[in-house]
Amino acid sequence: MIYNPSLPIIKPGWNGNPLDKKGRFCNHEFPHIPKFKDVWRWQTGPRPFKKEKKLDLWKPESLADSLFRRKNDDCIVWLGHAWFFMRLNGISMLIDPVLFNARFLKHRVKPPYTPHAFGEIDYILVSHDHRDHCDEKSLKRLMRLNPRATLITGLNMGRLLRKWGHNHVVEMGWYQQFHGFENIKITYLPTRHWARRMLRDTNKRLWGAFVIESGARSVYFGSDSGYGSHFKELSELFPNLDYAMMGIGAFQPEWFMQPVHMSPAQAVQAFHDSGAKHFIPMHHGTLDLSDEPAGLPMRLLTEAHAEGKINGQLILPKIGETLWV
């Protein structure tokens, strides 16, 4: 078991993150390490969505309104994929910011803001080491603009981030809590996922989700996750969640993606399990990571909403649009 001894653990009886026999982090309910044979089967097997995907040119709407820069009120700004700006109690945060194209991660929608839009950032939250959540170029640029910002992330992420020049790093285990400025509390929680940047570092760094509390509001950022009992547990640990950001994309083929990403239907169930009041979908439409057509996750989600299958308020912000909360 491993944890950060300088931070409190909020779950009674939890002694720290379990490790497997090779010293790698593992999900306590669904241990997962992708197998090369499964990747090969996916890449060489039938692709039933191939034609439909090629014809689907849908993209999320984008609106660079810059309102979040003109006021100091509480707000959430979806920046595309799983990237967010958030302000609570006057404290500004970025979550998993990826503001540039990478070699294999081309943005289908142009980022609405440059890094210079994000000055005076207090915290940068990095959920895990995958490149669509943890981008070296973006983090280096943002830290140059915000040298006093603190990076909050999972266990064993510190060495990677300090190598990029970040000295203010807080590493957290699952169920650990960080107390920040202006009564902000940030808790790191389990997800059903995995970690890797290179060939030999599989699950050497921890992955997870965040709950951010300001006293008046609470927000859950679900990061990447397959469906599991941790969503029901979320409602028990945080019974009055206001907003839940849930991933709905990169779910096909389901036999391959299900252990690490949710379908829209699973995301709706996870939202219900969480007990949150507002559902903000993410992880769709911005990057090409899987087999489904770009617009399919949102079509399925809006159909579920039209059929009355979502118990709560569904919020569909444009990329870059300021959502006052």
C-alpha cells in the first residue's frame, strides 16, 4: 500500500493504493493492463463504423467569449475533450490542459484560447499521465506563465512533472485530500483506468478523478474511466455534488474500450450513481481516439435526454463558452 503521508485520507479503513506483484498500481475492483494481442485484434479486425465515421464531419461548437477573464465569479469553461478552466471562490484552476496539437493528437476543433489567456492560475490538476491529459508543451508553457501555481496530481507523477521544470507538485493517493486557498478542498478518487507514456512504464504512475469543493459548490471531474462501483461510492462520500463532468466518448469497439472508457449510456448511469445535480459531458468530439463516428456520443446522449432517461440537468456548453455556476 502506498499514499502521501502528508495528506489526510478521507475514507475510513483505506490504507493506501494497492500495488501488484511487479510494484504497479492497480484498480482494486478491475485490475487492467492492455494486452498487445487485444490492440492487434482491434487494429486488424473488422471496423463496422468505418464508413459512417468517414462521413461524419460533426464537430462541437466553439465560442471564445473570454467572459471568464473579465469577471471573478465562479465559472466552468470546457476547453474541449477533457480540458477545463474553473474558478471557485476566486481561485482559478486548469484541469488536464492540452492546448496544442501533438504528433498523434490533432485537435478537430481549434483551441479557443492560447496559453496567455490563463494567467494568475492557482492550481493545475493533472489526472493521469496519458498524453491527451498530460501534455509536456502545454504544462511547460503554463508554468512559465504561472510560476507560483501548484500542480496537483497522482502518486509517482512528480518525477515526470519536475523533469519538465515544475517544482510545486503535490502527489495524491486515492481518497486523499488537499486543502488549498480560500477553503478550496481537492480530493483524488479512484477511476477504472490505467497509465502509460512509454513502453516500460505501464501503471507506474497513478490515475484518478478529482472532487473540488469550495464550500458553496462541489464539482466532480471524472477523468477517464470505465464504469464501476466507484460512482456509487462517490455519492456516499460526497452526497451533495453540484456538477459532474463525465466522459462519453472513445467507447468503440466496446469489447476493447469498456475497461477504460464509458459509453454514453454508461455515463448516464454513472451520473445517476453519483447523485450529482448537473451533468457536463466531456471526452468526445475533439480528438480521434477510437472507432465511433465523431458525433455519435453526443447523438446518443441527446436521444437519452429527449426520452427522459437523464435524472438531472444536462448541460451542453460550447467549447470555450463560460458557464457561470
